[in-house]
Amino acid sequence: MENPRLEHVFVVGSSIAGVRACGGLRAEGFEGGITLIGSETHQPYDRPPLSKKVLSGEWEPDRIALVRPEELDKLQLQLRLGVPAVALSTAERTLTLRDGSTLSYDGLVLATGAATRRLPDQLEHDSVFELRTLDDSLALRSRIDAGGLRVTIIGAGFIGLEVAATARALGNEVVVLEGAPAPLTRGLGADMGRAVTLLHADNGVPVRCGVQVVRIEETDSGQHGGALIVRLGDGEVVASDLIVVGIGVTPVTGWLEGSGLELRDGIVCDATLNAGPIGVYAAGDVARWPNAQFDGEEMRVEHWTNASEQGLIAARNMLAVARGDEPEPYNSVPFFWSEQYGVRIQFLGRAAGDDDIRIVKGSVEERSFLALYGSNGVLRGALGVAMAKPVMQCRRLLLDRLSFEDAVAAASAF
Ligand SMILES: Cc1cc2nc3c(=O)[nH]c(=O)nc-3n(C[C@H](O)[C@H](O)[C@H](O)COP(=O)(O)OP(=O)(O)OC[C@H]3O[C@@H](n4cnc5c(N)ncnc54)[C@H](O)[C@@H]3O)c2cc1C
């Protein structure tokens, strides 16, 4: 099939990956039409502060705009906010929106991100929260900001732990319940997950692991001294005034069933983020691609930097292919950061369950350390807790795919 002329590009998903894709198209000189389509009615905003400075009340929503109004004008975007895309036909090259409009695209960037996972039959209640959107964050903030509540967090992933830290700092009594034997196992491995949660113990927040949450129940008023309980597998109940469910996310691909795209825990892409058909790319939390930096391991990454970079690369590659040039593969060292009780936690690379982990600077006892992760004798990851500069210096070592021992020697000198 011949490359279609790129006259109009549609970008679905008005968050970081989508906005970066729009910026990337213009930065590369694309002068055609760009329409940015988003389910949410808000102007594009940034999510990381939703569990941190926005939730704590330190920042108001105007601080988290992803594009300032004057930049929006420069980008010359047509915005279709509050109107989700509901269907895609890659055979017809059309996109259908919920308002019934059908749009013909030349180029398409799919950046629909991820949505919160829920407990089976999760109780609908105004004191049971999830956290993904600005509205979620503001609603939760209005409940916890006065302090004095018993807040139960279900799930000790990064978002659950950040909410725990913020809720605690606002003067609430907080407990975190986690089904796995250790927190943050997927992101950091069990030992380092435990090390990070010591920060919570220091701040009076128990992180209880290996507990099975059966369900959330509403109680008759007065019983258990609270409106809600979390019932655990061993029969124990955790009385709660407010519950936050933070058990992870799933990529938003339901609307793409029957589109002709391959969907497997995300939109399956090649190394250049092309989702199969000419001109169709995916970026951000929704994209799954083989990362040559990790021997072509197929990954889907749920972090801000990945979404930002992929938005740009998707745009650049769409234009390159349309010009007849070679697109570039997205080879990257994944990176994320978190902030809990004022301590910055940063991780570069990939953790696997059986990694060799070595602390090369500081110590867990000091709550400040740099740990390296190795597998098969090769460096795979670096974790910094209150070690902002040294951990970022490890990026070079990861890009160079140093042997684990050489990396340990190099990082000890950072
Ligand atoms: C509370 C919170 C804190 C976080 N903190 C950090 C952090 O500290 N560090 C870090 O690295 N990462 C953090 N993250 C993760 C980071 O924010 C995400 O990786 C990033 O937002 C992913 O961007 P995205 O553009 O791919 O998708 P998303 O941000 O999920 O955005 C997708 C957008 O697409 C819209 N959409 C979905 N379906 C449709 C449709 N059919 N039609 C139109 N629009 C649609 C959605 O409504 C949404 O606005 C945090 C996330 C949250 C929720």
C-alpha cells in the first residue's frame, strides 16, 4: 500500500503522550490539521501531582496544565474534549466519536492511556475512591484535607503509597493493605519494596502485606465505629472512614476491539511504535513494543517519561515514513520517580524477581541509598532513595549495558 498523503492527523487521548505527539508533529514542521480528542472535559493536565502536591492542597489545578493557553494557540490544534472515540476501522481509516461523528484520518496516534482496576463487585460508595483523574484527586482531597479520618489504602503500589503518605501528612490515620508478600514487588523487587516502605513505618503508617481483601462493605451506622469496613480473608475487619483502591491499571483498549489492531495487554506495536497499518501509532501507557535496549523484550510501561518520549517518537516516525525516510526505533531505559514523605525515589531500568541487588552507596538504615540490579552478569536497573544525582548518573551505565561488576565499581564512585 502506498503512503497516504498526511493532511490531517488525529490524536486520541489528551494527556501527556497525546499532547507530546501534537507538539512533536509541529516541531517537525507538519503544517496540516491536528485534532486532539479526549474523553475528559479538562484542558490537558499532568497526572503525577494528583497524588502529591494537588492532593495535599499545596498546588491548585492551574499549576498542572500541560500546555499554556498561548502554546495551545501556537500548536493550532482542534480540540475535541469530552468526546471519547468509540470505534476505529483501520480498513476504512475512520474513527468514530461518541457524538456520532465519523472522521477520516491520514495519520493517527492512539494515546488512550490506562484506567484504574477495580475490585470484583467493588462497592459503589461516596467514601470509596480510586485515583486517576483530576476530578478524582480533587474529590479525595476535599475529604481528607481536614485530617482525623481512618483512611484505608488497598494496594501498596506507587500510587497507593503516595496517597498514604499524603493522607498521613494531612493528619489522617492511615493503613495500607497489600495482597502480595511485599510491596512494590513488580516495580522494585521484594527486598527493595520492603526497604521503601520503611519510610511509611517511620511515619506511623503500617503497610500490611500478604493480606487478602475479600470485599468492602457498608456497615450499619455505629457498628465497627465507622461507615465502611474492609473484610479480610481471615475474617478480620478493618474499620474505615474512607477507602482508596489502588490496585493498578489496565490499558484502555476496549474501544479498539474489532479495529483490526493487535491488542494484547495494550496495543501491540513494532519497535518504531507503529501499530500495524501505515500511519497508525500508539504511545504512552497503552503502547506495547519491543525495546531493543533490553534485547527486544516486549514491554508496556506506565510511567510519565515513557509516555512523553513515545508521544514525540510516534509523531516523528509518522512524518518520517510519510516522507519516505527510515523511522527510528524507540530504545529506552525506562525511568520513574515517586515522592513519599518528602523523599524522592527514582528507578531506572527493569526489575525482575531474581535480580542480583547490591547497595553501592548509603544504606537502608539511613533511608538514603543507591542500589543496582543485575541479571546474567549485566546491569538492568538502578534505584535511588534520596540519591537523586547518583541514580541519574547510572543512566549512562544502563545505556552502555555495562557488566554488573563494572557498573557496581563505577557507581560506587558517583
Ligand atoms: C495519581 C498518579 C500519579 C502518578 N505519578 C507518577 C510519578 O510520580 N512518576 C511517573 O513516572 N509516573 C506517574 N504516574 C503515571 C503517569 O502519569 C502516566 O504514565 C502517564 O499519565 C501516562 O500518560 P498517557 O498519556 O499515556 O495516558 P493517560 O495519562 O492515562 O491519559 C490518557 C487520556 O486518554 C483519554 N482517553 C481514554 N480513552 C479515550 C477514548 N476512547 N477517546 C478519547 N480519549 C480517551 C483518557 O481520559 C486520558 O485523559 C502517575 C499516575 C497517576 C494517576
